[in-house]
Amino acid sequence: MEDVTDAAFRFIIARHGKPDVMFTEFTSADGLVSEGRPRVARDLAYDESERPIVAQLFTSQPEHMKQAAQIAQDMGFDGVDINMGCPDKAIEKQGCGASLIKNHALATELIDAAKEGAPRLPISIKTRIGYNKNELEPWLTTLLKTKPAAVTLHLRTRKEMSDVPAHWDAASDAVSLRDKLNSDSLIIGNGDIASRAEAQQKAGETGVDGVMIGRGIYGNPWFFNQKKQHVSSAERLSALIEHARLFEKLAPHKNFSVMKKHFKAYVNGWAGAKELRMELMECENADEVTKIIQRHLPGN
């Protein structure tokens, strides 16, 4: 969720439909403890309205994880989440992300280091059910032995990326394994959830303690709002204007082109949406986005 669940989008979500807990976009622990810390730390900016808010970190260096976790604790975060599931090749070349599924010893060291660096915070893990194949039992057993607060499972292997349906049957297996091991860790399921109702259904069917939403919230900050059953095109466009302005305010270190990945998510499902998106893709700042959208709002 890098460059998606940034400070601007999380602020929008907190305003329109706050979930039980929010996670930052994943952030390099290596960068956070380097001379570039001031810039990297900007990706961890958050608003009090987002609480509880968890800092998601990645690294293959236990000492860096320890230091970064301490920084997250000092910044007032409510938890630290270690990414052990990202399939990006550049991340894996660093020994991070999904590559840790193949290195149980290092994964354990990283969790222990985070606990040492942030002893007052719950430490959780975001990962997958395997690398090239489903290897849930040995992998999850290793993770649970470290007694994390929670393990979030993207219910696909690294090889599968997001190209196949999520294996929600594996969520039931994870819960059974957790119970067999008498672990107190929460099991969180993730993958292909399109609505809050579907999330509740999956939780009921599998016994997971919670459901993490990723792509399902793109362009839909009302996802967790139980009172908002229908969102009009005008409301989506108004939210996009709000989002663009917050992006400029809260993420001035990022290129505005990052915002463009949200345009398709917000602007779809009605006549003329495609043409509007094409216009928006030419925008270079929030003012231009505002002017174009205002011409398309009802009554204008």
C-alpha cells in the first residue's frame, strides 16, 4: 500500500468511515535510522483522529528494526507492524518482504528486535501463506512462537501475487493452528474483500479475529461507514478534491503524480467518468483537479 495509504488518504478515511485500527504505508526501517531520517519520517506522519495507528516497517537488519521500532514508539504510535509479505523484487533483493518467508531465523530475529526496541508497543506481522506454495503450518508456527500481538495473512503465496482468488480456507487453517498451539496471537485475514458485510461474513465463516482491507478501500473512504449505504458520484468527486488538497498539504515531499493512481478508483461507474479521468490525468496540482471536477459536478 505504498503511496496509497499515506497520511492524506488515512485522514480522509478517518473522517468518512474510520476502521478499528489503521496502518501506515510500509516504511523502510533502514531509511528511518539513516541520515535521510527526516524525509523518511514524513511518511509516518499521522493525525490523532487516526488512532489507533500502527507503523508498518520493513528491513532485513535486526539492529535497524530495533532502532526504528524505538523511533515509532517515541513518535507515539500504537503499535509496530513488520512487513514480511511484499512481493516487490527490489524489496526482496534487500532480504525484506516476502523473502523472509524463506528465512525463518531472520524473521524471528526481526520480531525479537522490534520487541526490544519498542517494549511498550504490540508487535504484529503482515505476511503471506507461503512463497512458491502454501507452507502455512511451518511458517505460521515460527511466527507464533515469537508471541506477536497479531499475524495478518494475505491469503495467497508470493508466487500467486494477487493473480488468483484469495484462499480463505487457509484462514480457517491458521485459526485452527493458532488454537492448537495455545497461542494468544490474533489472526487477521486479508484478500479480495469488497465490502464490510463480506468482511463480517468471512470472519464468521473462518473464525479470524479481524479482516484487513487493502485494495477494497481504493476510492472508497466510506468502506467502514455502516451508515453510508450509497455514495453518489458528486460525493466521490468532492472527496477526491479533498484528497488532492490534503495530499499537497500533508505530503509535499511527494510528486503530485502519486495522486493520479487514485483517480480511476474515485472516478468510475457513471456516464462520462472515463472522459473526466482523462482530463484529470493531465493535472499537475490540486487547483487544477478542483477546477476540472467543479465543471462536472451536478448543477455546474
